[in-house]
Amino acid sequence: MYCPFCGFQWPTLPRFCSSCGRDIKNAASLSDFQELTEKYSSMLQTTLATLDFVNALEQHPSLFFPFMCYTETKLTADAVENIFQVQLSQPGSTNRLEEARVLSYWRDYLLYLEEKEASPFLEDVLMFGTGLKEVPPAAIQPQLVFQKNFQFPMANVCTNTIKIPILPSYEEFQAAMDYGMQNSPGFGLP
């Protein structure tokens, strides 16, 4: 039995839905279910009409599509690079020169992840920095920050920030990034 009020699925027909507490014994017939569905559907239509949402949706469907329709897209190195806003030091400073070198390591690392077939993946970079497995429809602007005196990357998913280490070679950078991301998936959750 399906509760027409809350949507809970029951293996047998109870008198009351223990999920929402409503009497579903009398709503067990198909006609009652259709009547309830029409009632709630009309209420939804009235609400959307009040907001003039349907008219806006009909006139500008392409604007609403990214927010209302799920589309599975494969992450690319370019997409991940464009998601993160890079925080650089003052132009001309020694820090800026080191950061520019490490930024090229970051870009090479993303290309490396895109091409390889083993963990970590580009999705792991996104999870590491934001806590999300895929890019949400609403725009997010995570930060990419450089840190000295640390060997491994750090992340703060509350502020959507990845802190990458400033290391002397790409090989060290890649090893540190792989180790850091592979040892922090899902905050220790499976």
C-alpha cells in the first residue's frame, strides 16, 4: 500500500500511516488516490501561478534547466581548474613566483588525474575541497590557497578551500597530493 499523503510504501494495508499519521484505510481505492493526487496537484499549480513561475518557465526554459534538471557530466581538468579561484600573493614578490610554479604543478596534476584510470580521480579533488561528489547546479566558488611549511594538502570544506603545498618538484607535489587525498576521503566515512 502506498500512502497518498506522505508517499511511504507499506507491505500491507494499515489503518493509519505511521509515517504521517493520516487515515489511509479510506484512501485505499484507486479513485481516492487519484482524487487526492488531483487535489494536491491543483494546489501546487495555484501556488506556482501565484508566483508567476509557470509563465517564467515557459518563456525562459533554458534559464531554469540547469537548476531544475539533473544532467550527469563528466568532470574535466579544465572544469575543475575553472571551479577553483586561485589566491595569489602580490605580483613581483618571491611568494608569487613560487606560487606560479606550483600553480603549473596543480594544472599538470589535474591533467594527470583526468588521464589516469586509478584513484584519486578529479571527483576526489572536488570532494576533498568542497565535500561534494559533483558540481552542483548553483555556482560555487571554492578557493585554491598556497601554503608553505606543509608537506601535504589541507582542505576546509566549510569554506570550500584547498591549501596546496609549495614543494620544489612536480614529483613531490604529485606524491603529496595523492597521499593527502587518498587518506582523507569522506572524513573517514566509508
